[in-house]
Amino acid sequence: MKPSPRVASRLALSIVSLVASLAVAELVVRGLDLFPEERLLTRELSGLPERTGLQKRTTVHPYLGWARQPGIVSGRLRRADTGFPGGVPSPWALENSRANLFGLNSAIADYRTVAATDLVIAVFGGSVANDVVWMAGDHLAAQVTARHPSAAGSVVVLNFGNGGYKQPQQLIALGLATVLGIPLDVVVNLDGFNEVVFGPLNAASGAHPIFPAMGQYAAAVQLQTGLLSDEAVLQAAAVLRQRRAAERKIEALGGSGGFGASELARAVVGRLAQHHLRRAVQLEEELQTMSRQAKNPGLASLTASCIEEGRPCLRLTADLWQRSSELMNALAASVGARYLHLLQPNQYVPQSKPLAAEELERAWAPGSYYGKHAASGYELLRERGARLRRRGVDFHDLTLLFAEIRDPIYVDPCCHYNMDGQTRLARAIGDLVADALTAAPAPAGGGIP
């Protein structure tokens, strides 16, 4: 039965109105550049897969606690908060997004193949150290070359940073590099935040701050050895379900054709995917908490008076940080390399940056476990940093690097920066490396001629 002319006319008018409304909405989204993060989240990135889920991203490391699984591509490629210009990762970031033989993001598959004739700059630390090399290592190299012209064409930046690493993981990583004979000319240790956050978290779970961050370490070990409780297994499955839900929505949108060509559709799908990814992060943090609090995590530890007294062990953590740096300095000198220790910028350090409205909304949580110990912990590290300088360590406090920057830099409540922040930090590191290369002769044992 055909609809009456009046009904057909109304139906056609409704369809035309709907299409017109969607067209207007599409133009508004495009013209005003609305929902940029959500739209960026849905864009294809040169066919690179995103491997997600804690089980797929990490593997147990016998000396460092954990590492990325070789071949895994960084999940942050699809995240809008990295702030890549135009929403597209740079060729450098794409090239260095895959984990190498050592479980570190780098285009160099095996650091043992690096030529000793190159000027080799190795950067150690946690995720901030990883990110500055992964996202802006080319800026670091260019800055060194501009300030140290004799190094033109020979600067190689090696990434030894990994998410969650804290001292003495950097010290151990440097020891492994020297034992393996990897050529090193400048050793840069960029750290601080993970120490003052994960040290107290370890203490709260009864683990000594000298051990790796128990949230990541215990979860990695338990996932791969079958020690997870039934509740933790279900939690890990929930993390994976949320991440896969986000991926399915993005995949259903398609590429540049069909709905994929609509910025309005990208905004809607991106918003839904973003919800799943944020929920996955929350669930994974809860999984790490469950791993820390497990009655029998199957991991060795030590006791300390501050743990027994229920204190956060910040002074013990700062002492371990200082001693580890002194040993890194000595170890670098033993192979003829210069050593630079840099205290990373962080939003919870007082007067370190005027936070923009965007940062206050998504990167400021002083009551969280990120912000709880950061300010007081950083005060101790700055004090220990002065001691390091008196002991001959080339230490630099970079906590005020963004003090005059009013544009957004911080992208989360932890410690990470957008591309603008990464570039500024990389260039600052490049300047300090160049200063170190020109200020004094190489340490005994070899180094740069």
C-alpha cells in the first residue's frame, strides 16, 4: 500500500530537513574546528596497527622488571593529546613508534649495531624520557648539531626510557648497555616524577621503594605467570573489552570514504571511542592497584622502617635517587661518556607553569596519587640535586622550563606533554648536551675526540 501524497510529502520534507540539518552540522564542525580530539582519534595512521591491552604491550624483563614486547607499536599514535601538528604524527615519531629488540621505542632494531664513530646520545628515564625521544628526538639531534657543528650528520639518539621506570631501573639499564658494549658518548638521565610517586605507592603496598613500581611490575608478572586472582583476570578482561570496543567503533567508521569522510561522524564516533579508552585507563589503574595489594604477588621485596611505620618513604626514595645518579655518573665516566642528570618538569611543582584552562580541566588533580606526593617529593629532589652538583654530577633542574609558557603543555593528570612541550624539552636537552660537549674534555676512558 502506497502512502498518500500528503504523507509522502511530509516524509520527503522530513528527510530533506534531516539532511539539511546534518549538512549544517557538518559545516559547523568543519568551520569552527569543533571536537578536534575526537575527530583525530578516528583518523587512520599509515596503516600502523594499535596493539592494546596490558597483556599485549608488556613482557617481563629479568633485570628491569618489564619492557615492551618487540614489534609492538605505541598505542599513543592514535591519541589526540600528543598534540602532533595537524593531528598527524611526524615522520620521526612514526619511524620510532615500534618497540625494538630491547623492548624500547626506536627505529634502531639493535643498539649494538650503532657505529662507534657516531655521536651517541642515550636518554634514560620513564615515559617522559621515552616520549621526548620518540616524539622529538629529531629536534634534540638538530639542536646538538646546530650548537656542535662537528657532529653534523653523526648524531644518534638512543631511547632507553620506558613507562613507569624509576631508579634504579635507569642505573640498571645503563649497566646493561655498557656490558653489551653499546657505544655511548652522552648519557642523559631525565627523571624525578616516577620516583616520588611510585616510591610511596610501593611503600603503601609494603614493597621497598628500591623495587620497580609494583603496579606495573606485579601486573606484568602475574599476567604472564598465571598468578592473577580470578578478580584480577576479570579486571584484565574488562580492560581489553573497553579497548576493543573503541577499536571496533573506529573500524566501523571506515577510511576516507563513506561516513569516514564526514567530520561530524568522526566527532560522534571519536567521542564514543574516547569514552571507552578513558574507561580502559581507569580499569587498568584499578588492576595495578589490585596487583600491588595482592597478598601473595610472588615477588621479592625488602623491609624498611618507614614502611613499617606507615610513612610514604619519600626521604628514602630521594636517597636512592641520589645514589643511583652518582653511580650512573661514575659508570658513564668509566666508558668515556659525559653524564647529564635532568629533573623533569611537572605541573605539581609550585610556580612551575601558569596552567591554561584546558590544563586545569584535564591535567590538574592535586588530590590524586599523582599529585599527592609530587610537590613535597620534588622539593626533596631539588635539595638532593644541589648535593649532586656539589659531588661533581652535571645536574640541571628543569622544573621551571615552562614557567613563562601560557599555552597548554600538560595533557594528563600525571606528567606528560603535548608536542609543543616535547619540542621545547628536546631543544633544552640539546642545548645542555652541546654545553657539556664544549665545556670540558671527555672523561677518562675514551669518548668524543
